[in-house]
Amino acid sequence: MSRRPLPTEEEARRILAQRRTKPPMRPPPRASHKLQKFIKSLDDKFGRSANSLEGRWVEIVGERLARVTRPVKIIKARGNTPGVLELRVMTSAALFVQHQQQDIISQVNLFLGAETVGKIRIQQGPVKPLDATAHPKPKTRSLPPLPPLPPAEEAELEASVEHLPEPLRKALTRLGKAAYARSRDEANDPYR
């Protein structure tokens, strides 16, 4: 087989002028670049803002500090440096809040994410009282009544605690009934 001779320079220019080649495809942009503006808008709207803190302020700093402080805004710093949390504080509690500053920063960063807040700016002034309906006290749950024990087991339980003082006897009797009921439930459990 004979090899075909290479084209001359003039023939190469003519061939290249006739055939247009496509440039190589660029790789697609990274998703983080395309979604960055969208994520930033969501972050401003729902995420790391004073509005997201205010709804859960009692959980974040505790009821004592929540009575005398309110988050006003988070001033974001340039780059990846932590921002500044601006707090509205009752005048009489400003010194107390200043001493609790590092604890507040760590609690806020625990809620919003690490390195979100690095400093606190205190703004003295009146603070609206806590809304009692927004943060109701947790309800104590009542336990369902215990199922009755068979007479022999109840008599055995009563005999074992009869020599104890009255308050202790009642408490241990209730505990014993609960333990008997639980052991019966576990014995009837087909998956155990």
C-alpha cells in the first residue's frame, strides 16, 4: 500500500477554508456558580437573618436573656469573615448582656451555622415583652391508667412494701404495678 503524499501549504489552506471545524465543547459550568445567586436570595429571605432568630430567640438564648434582648439585624461582613449581630437591649441589662456576649455568639452560631456571627453590637432601648402565646409552656403529659394486676400479684406487691412509710409505699406500689404491666406487655409481644 502506498502512502498518500501530504498536501502542500496552499492545498492545506484551501481545505481548511472549505471545512469549518467546531471548537471543542466547553465543560458545563459548576452548579454552585449557577445556583449561587438563588441560594443567596433564599439565605437572605429565610436563613441567616434576624427574622429567623426572632421566632426562636427564647430557645437560642434562654428565657432570662430573651426577656431583655431582641435581635435587630445581622450585618454581613465581606468575604467569609463572621458578621455582626445587632441586639436591642434594655438599658438596665446592657452590662449583663455584654458579659454574656461570647455565650450568645456561640448559641447563635449553633443555630445559624458556624462562623455566622463574630461580634455583637448592643443597641440600648426598650424591648417589647415576650409574647406568651408564641411560646407556651410545655404541657405535662398524663400517663394512661395502669391495667389492673391479678389479685395474687397485687397481694405479693402490697406485702413486699407494707413495712415502708406511707409516701414511699405509694410510690413503690405504683412503680411495681408499672413494672408488672410492662413485663406482661413484653411477654405478649410477638416480635420480642
